[in-house]
Amino acid sequence: MKKIYLDYAATTPVDKKVLEEMLPYFSDKFGNPSSIHQFGQEAMEGVDKARSQVADFLHCNTSEIIFTSGATESNNLTIKGVIKATLVKNPHIITSAIEHHCVLNACQTVQKDKITEASFVKVNRDGIVNPEDIRNAIKENTVLVSVMYGNNEVGTIQPIAEIGKIIKDINSKREKQKLPKIYFHTDAVQAINYLDCDVEKLGVDFLSLSGHKIYAPKGIGVLYVKRGAKIKSIQQGGEQEYNLRAGTHNVPGIVGIGKAISMVLENREKIDEVKKLRDYLMEEILKEIPNSRLNGSREFRLPHNANFSFQGVEGESLLMMLDQEGIAISTGSACSSSSLAPSHVLSAMGIPPEIAHASIRFTLGKETTKDDIDFTLKVLVEKIKRLREISGM
């Protein structure tokens, strides 16, 4: 059976060049980087190289790179670490209604525990945050704003640099008034492969990314922490990662994410090709399948993402039928795929539950071919026709 993977937003295969770079650190260069002997220092060389590779990509200093177990930890460390470090009483945090669950749940948890108050800014029908809504949500006790760069479900790109300028302007006024600084964080997991992630241009104090979305292994991530930002560790142990992330380094994973991020710019040569295939997929679906709806912005969208709702079709049923034909897609975020609740992202965009339940997500990668898309379209048309006949549509 032909197998076609169209779920690259969920995870990516480890690139062969990345794996090759990692292999020596499993058995040959196996030392603990915290050890001062030559075995440890040999491993630390791999960590240091990877830290430089990530810093070069983000255009920051190596001392601003913290290795974590993934974006979920990076996001939690930012939200809870900033709150832990602040001297503001009843601190206030702002995020958007379409964030990844790890951000939403972290904000909801600290709010529920009465550690802080949280505001969840709405998005428009395309799933985009209005920067002025962020400005209007800021209070005297606001200490953190967290808005994702690219949405994992519908692919919408948020105006991060514009929000960054607003926060910078507000901070300059707050400094004169001797009010606490507002920090700005972005979850850039989906953006790393496709968008400019220069932290200075974006105006962010914190940026999260994950290895397994950029052809590196699972279980490794990064948090950029701007020099001078006030944040405290949320787990206790050793003094690794500038006292911000205790625990023995995952050296093979760190080496892998360093190699993978150094290859991102090389892979960006294929962005136009991926976008053309994605556009072809979207155009053919809208042309060949009646009552189909594209979810999210057509213009401000990650080039590999296409999210559709098909009237009269239950998304999970369609996913299973396509899987039986060897085609892997998603009904939304991989972290919530077992939930029967409609997508919180689509709900926040004002899409009714019955349409949200009829949604599926296609995400392409560097190995996707036109033959893959043509075969997928052929099967998709057949299966939707069949499901609509069953439903009596």
C-alpha cells in the first residue's frame, strides 16, 4: 500500500544528516557534560556547538539559549518562571484564545490556583489576533504577554513584530512611571521552518521551539531567554542551563536540534515548492468538492498548512477512511486528537461545532510530492462522496 504522510505539523521524521550527527553521542561520546574529565568535556563540546547553532539562527547570544525537553516545557517555564520571579502582587498575563494547549493550560492553572489573573484575547474569523486588542488588555499589573507565531491547527501567522513594537512602546512609558516591565513570549514551534525568527526583529523576550517539528528528534526543545529577563527555574536539581533547567543534558538530542536548525535555511529553498503544492491542494479541494470550507487566513498562513471543513462529513470518520488508504492527516492538534470536543481554535474563530467537527488538517513537508497530493485528492473526493451518501446529504 502506498503511504503518504501529510501530518508534518504533528511531527517530522529525523533527517538522516541529523541522525548521523547524533550517533556518536549515544555510545562513543557518551560522557555527562557536567563532568570535568575528558569524557564529559567531549560531550560538552557537542552541547556548546549546538548552542551556537541555535543562537546563530535566532540572532542572539549563546548565553540566551536554554535547552529543554520540548516546547511544552519551554512554554511552562516561561509562564510560571516569569510569575515566580516577579515582585508584582497579583500579576496579570495575557495570551490568545487559540494558543497550544500547553500555553492555555498553564495560564488557566496559575489563574485557578489564584497565583495570577489571565486574559484570553479573542481572534477574528481568520484566526488572527488584533495587536490593538493586546494593547487594550494590558493592565498596570501585566507582567507577560504570550502569543504564538504560527498556529498549529489552521496555520494563521500572528503579527508578532507588531505586537512586540506595541509592548516596547508601553514599556518605555512604564519605565518612566517606575512600573514593572512587560515581557513578551512567542511559541514559534510551527514557524521555525518557514518564517524569520530573528528575536530582535520580533521584539520578543522569550521564544520557544521544539526539535521534532524541524526534523530533529522528539524530547528536545529550546527556550530563548533575553539577557536581563527576570525568570526563575520551576524545577529543582543541578545548575545546568544557567540555573534555569536542572537535569542531565540530553546530549544526542541537543546535538540533533543544533544540526537541524542549522539546516533550516537550506530547507527553506523548498518553501516555494511546498507552498505551490499546498496551494494546488487547496484550489483542487475547493474546485472539486462542493460545500468545502477553508479554515483560517488565505494570505497570512504558514506555507505548509491547509485546514478544511466538509459539510456533512465527520472529521474523525474521514481521517480513518484516509488512513485505511495509507494517507495520514489530522483533525487538528496532535495533542488533542483523542478529545471529542470541537477544536478550541475553530471555536474561537466563531465556527459552529458541527462544522468544527467536520474539519481536517493537511500539513506538507519537504518530502511531499505532487503525486502524493494527486493521490490524496483522488481518495479524498471518493471518501467524502461516500460519507455524504451515508449521512443522507
